[in-house]
Amino acid sequence: MEAKVLTINHEKCTGCRRCELVCSVYHDGVSNPARSRIKVEKWEWEGLYIPMACKQCVDAPCMNVCPVKAISQDEAQGSVKIDYDVCIGCRSCVAVCPFGAMSFNASEKKVFKCDLCDGDPQCVRFCEIKAVDYVEAARESLYRKRDAAMKISEAKKLGATVQYEG
Amino acid sequence: MALNRKVAIVDLTSGTIEKKPIPLEVRKTFLGGRGLDAYLLYKYAKPGCDPLGPDNVVIFSAGILGATLASASARTHVMGKSPLTGMVGSGNLGGFFAPELRWAGFDHIVVKGKAAKPVYIWVHNGEVEIRDAKNIWGKSVTECQWAVREELGDPDIKSAVCGPAGEKMVRFANVMTGIKDAAGRTGMGAVMGSKNLKLVAARGTMDIKIAHPREALENDKKFIDQIVSAKVNQTQGELGTPFIWGATNSWGGLRTNNFQYNQILYADDVEPERIDEIAAETMGKYHMAACFGCQVHCRAKYKIPPSPLAEKFGVVGKYDEGPEYTSQGAFACEPGCTSADTVLIGNHLVDQYGVDNLEIGSIISWAMELYEEGILTAKDTDGLDLRFGNDEALIEMVHHVCNRDTRLGDILAEGGIRAAEKIGKNAIKYLIHVKGMSNLHSDERATPGLALNIATASRGSDHLRSRPAIDLYHLPQEVMRKIYSSPVPYDGPLSSDHREYVGKPWQVFWHEQCYMAVDCLGICKYHTVFLGATLPNFEDWPRVLYYNTGIEMTPQEIWTVAQRCNNIERLFNIREGFKKDDPYKGDVLVDRYHDEPARRGAPDVIGATIDREKFKVMRAEFYQHEGWDENGIPTPETLKRLGLENLDKEPSRI
């Protein structure tokens, strides 16, 4: 089966941060967003909430920068994973990630990132509205096409004229 | 772990801060949140104190399940002696403050004394500081929150604040957090203002250890399924609380033109579907937002659309959340207005000023009736044409009350009873209140059970203390029996008819314990038997409590905690002047409930009044269930059973 990817549709996000809660409980047995692998960034004054998590990049900067090759691709799961037996805790990966998805736990002196909960991401499981979802990679853009088409369809219902060029 | 959070006692007069642990025995006695707040209020507020003086306290707290996997474990409780009623002052807010307070290491912040100049309290990772508020004093509810983040350099700070109305000690000013989350009712914001306390800012990264994480996760998943499968919560998630307003109006249960009618006509523009349309038009298809950890997401996001009124008051395009059904009450049916613009603008103003929408809407509507009756004249209103249905005058009055910048605005800011004394001329006759707090915009004449609830609620007329709202569903007897005969046995009468008087005292008594338990746990009332009969209650909470905190308690034990805490609130009210039949401080309804029949609505509503004698019989039975004497005072046996016999004499357990 094709590997799935974590997708985020921030428009759907209600900003409840349950994803942060279940992430920290599942991984560390504690409620503490500072330990969560996912974080909802908010612009409260305009009602904008954007969940941020690891994109599991194909050409991952964290993997490329790691001086001891502790970070590698897990092809089967489609994720980027850390080998803690090799990791030296230098935090180069934290510095280089363009999404801020790599964090450092100061008390345990460990970097950490989303591991997709070994194929059953808890953030997705507990997100009723599926602002965070886990879908087959090829389907991700299909859903987005559908969403975009819906907008045009609704605009048409409201009497708008939609014209395509070319 | 979830039980190692502390209490901080902050004395603003001396600047001292004490940090105290909460012993396990105290936890099992009061749980947390509102329950422990009630105990702390009783012990820390000086008997008979001026609510706006240094001897009062204001307490900010999280429930024992705050920030845990308990579904909507978001609630903050705020408590003190009320400057509006002179009795129990209490408000409960959603949003994100309570979880942050817990991650910062604290469950209760008790603030006493008065600062010499404006200050704020900064709670972070086990530390509590009192800081100068010169940069944030005078700012609106939202501006002061963003400003304190800037000052402390952390965008994730959450604050419980008083707005400009609190600073001016409007006696029904709220404590607020976020855009619109409000600890409404009873004026806790005014108590903050009286102490020169602008806000409590919290930020923390301390672990809350979950006792049994895997079980807690799995149990929570089931819990959420139970909660979101309820039709009522699905509707909340689509339309928010306005749907209740719409349903109640079509039936004839909304106070209209103060209390002249019980239904507002030609109000299509204020119907929930229209409000939802505006939210969709201004914020897009997905326009619902949620409190911490909640899957119900019951509040809409909106921007104020252009309109002559919005232009006049300079609020076109302003972002806000809601409106809750309370704003539809305050800015539509009560003042007799029928425009969505007015509701959205009024809602935005109360959110920015930090004032109770229920109270300000009620009190302006009361002034409108006085104006139409000739008790207030154009001279008293400074020329404002304060008739029902005058949207512009309504919005203008909101400004005047919050700023106290006209004579009438200043008088109304004192609350109904004080204002009535100043106005004289029998103005009190038109005031719709219990214990000095204005009623919700709902009309309880057709529902004796709900009438008993508002008459006996500890913080004055109140729909969130003991309302048997499911009474309106005409539930089958077996369902009623299942809910109401657990966790303590009950084999007395229960009626599925909302017009009945029999059986209602037990229902009110049961809901009083249920809602107290919820407030001690720190979860939302939409997650219990408030609007949905199938939602979790006593039988479900022991598991949640055990998996998250490790505390083992039976449903009956949780019930007893709730009863204990409700009795503390009762004892506090008695200490501060409660008398059963006192028109200002008693368990009574105003005459209009008994004397004026409902004039509109469905056949089962038209003509309804609350029968005086039957009401007294209900109230007496309610006292019996409570274990109170015929005057509504807890008997020595009741106090002994609940371990409260030495409440006055014992040194504070914290």
C-alpha cells in the first residue's frame, strides 16, 4: 500500500489544540504542549489558526545537516526518523528546519519530531473535523482540487459568473 | 502530576506572595475549580466586606481535570464577593487560560488587598510576580492581552483580564480572556478594577502527568464520541448557541421589551441561520472556533458587515466571535430590536469593554420601559430617545454605561437595585431580577422548574447553576427516571410536562449538584446533562478522574463533594445577608412572574404565570431535598454530614 502523508487544512482548524494535548500524552504520558510534535500557531485577532507539524520532507534539511547521520528516511512509512542511539543532541536539525518542526526537550536533552505515531497519528484520530488528516500521498491534491471546485460551485449558486481563460 | 498544582495567595496591599500545596485530602473534599474557590472565598473574604474594598478577594482557578484528557477541560472559574448582589460572585469562562495556568504550575490564584497603582500578576513555571501595569492599564480587553505578550516577549501568554468597564468598576464588569471568552455575571471584573489589578498572565511548560495515559486516551475517545454524537452538540457546532435563541423564540420563551412580551416578532434577521450566513460571508465556510480541547466548536467567527450603524460607531470590519444567544437576548429581544447588525455591534462592544452582555442588555431594556412609562424622561437620558426598538440609542447607552460618562449611564452601571433607588418612582417594579442580578433573556413563566432554578441559584437569577433545561424535551418517564435516580436514589414523582410543579424540585436539586461537579472538574456544561439527555454525568466521571489524575472516587462521592460546595455557597450567602423572602436577597421571583400572564407564543405558553402558592410548595420541597430548614438554612445534621459544621471556626485548610 502506498504510504500515507499527514495533511493539514488550516481553514478547517477550530484552534482547539487537542492535537497538541494528545500528542504529548501519547508520546510522553503528560499534558504539555511544549512536548507536542504539532503546534497550532494562532492569529487570534483575525481568527486564523494554522497547525504546524513535520512535513516528512523527501530531501529533508534535518537529515542533510545531521553530522552523525542520525536522521534517515523510513521508506515504508514515508517518514523522517531519528535514531537516538546515534544522535549527539547538537540541535543542528532544530536550527535548519524551515518549518520549526524539530524541537528540543531541555529536561531529557533530546530533539524530537513527529513520528506519525507509527502509522496511527493521534492528532488525526482526535481531530473530529479532520483539519489534520492522514491520507495516501496521491490523494492529497485530489481532495484539494475537490475543495477548490466546491468553492467555484458555491460561487455559481450565488450567481457569480466564473470564466476560464485559455 | 495533575494533583501537584499549587495555590498562590497574592496580597496586593503588602506585595507578598505565598505558594501552598493542595493536600490530597483537600482535593477529595472539594476537587478543585469552583468548589475549592467557594471554600477559599468563605475563608479569605472578610465577612460583611465591601465587595469593591481591599477585604474582598478575587480568585482565578482551573478545575481538577483542567488541561487533561477530559474533553473541553478548558474552563476557568473566577470567584469573589459580588459587587452587584453582595453575595456569591462567580463567573466561568472557556478559552485557553485555565490550561495555561496549570502548565504554569498553579490551580488557584487568590488575590486579596489592593495595589497602590495598577499592576498585573505574571504566573510562569512555578513563579508568581506582581508587575507594574502602566503600559496596559486603560486598554481594551484584547489590546491589553496583546500588549502584555509584547512586554514579556512571549506570544503564547494567556491572560484573564478586566476591560475598561472593570477599571471603571461597572458593577457587572466581566473577567475576560481571548477575543470573547467571558466570566460573566456578578461583576468579577469590577473586583479586579477595585484592586487595581488589570490582568493575570500565565504561561507554562510544566508537565501535567497523566496517571494512566493509554487508558485516558482510549476513554477520552469514547467520551468524545458520546459528546459529538448528541444532536444538540452537532447543532451547536454548526450554529453555536444562537440556535437556542431561535428555538426558544419560536416557542415563546424570550423576554421581549424588558418583560412585556415573551416573543419577538419579525426578527428573521436575528435568527441563528442569518447570523451563521453573516459568519460564512465574512469568514468563509469553516467559521467555527473552539475552546481548549473541545470538539463541539460552538462559537462562530465574524466580522462586522458594513451598515449605517456600524459606520456611525466606527466598527465596520472589526473581528469578533459569537454572538452567543445572550447577545441576541441583550441586543434583540429585550430592547425590542430586530437587526443582526445591532446584535453583532453590541456583542463586539461588550467584548471590548469587558462587560456582562446579559446584565447590560437587561438593564438598558429596563431603562427603556421606564422611559416609555414616563419614569425616566428625556432630561434624564440627556435627550436620548430611549424607546424600545431604537437600535442607535441602545448602542449609545452601552458606551455610556461602560464609560459612566452620562448621568444615566453612571446610574445604570451601579446595577438594577442601586439604580432603582436612585431613580425612585417605583422603578423597581419593572426590574426583572433575582438577588439583584438581572435575569437571562429567557422567560420562565411557562416552566415552573426553570423558575425555581433562577429563584434559588446562589449567584442570583442564573441559568447555569441548576437549570433543568432538558425539562423542555418532554422526555419519556423511563429516561427521566434513569437520569434522576442516580447516583442517589429517588423514587418521588417526576413529570415530563414542563408546565408541571411536581417533581421539579428534585430535578433542580439534581442539576445543582451536576453543574457544581462539572465546575469543580473544570469541564464545559455542554459535555453533561445540560442540553442533551444522553451526555456524560456522574456515572462517567469516576473513570475520567481516575485515568487522568489517579484519584478514585465513586459517583456518590463526587455528588457529595458537589453538595458540600453548594452548601458553602449557601452559607456564604447567609453570612452576607440572605433571607428567604427578602425581595432583594431572597429565593424569590419578582411580582411580574406571578401577576402578568405570558402574552405570546405556543398554546402551552400563552397565559402562563407562576402560581405563588405552588411556587412556595416547590421551594419548600427543594429545601427539604437540600437538607435545609424551612428558611433555607442548612440544618446542623446536613452540615455535619458534609463535614462543614466547623466551617466558621476552623483555620483555613489552605
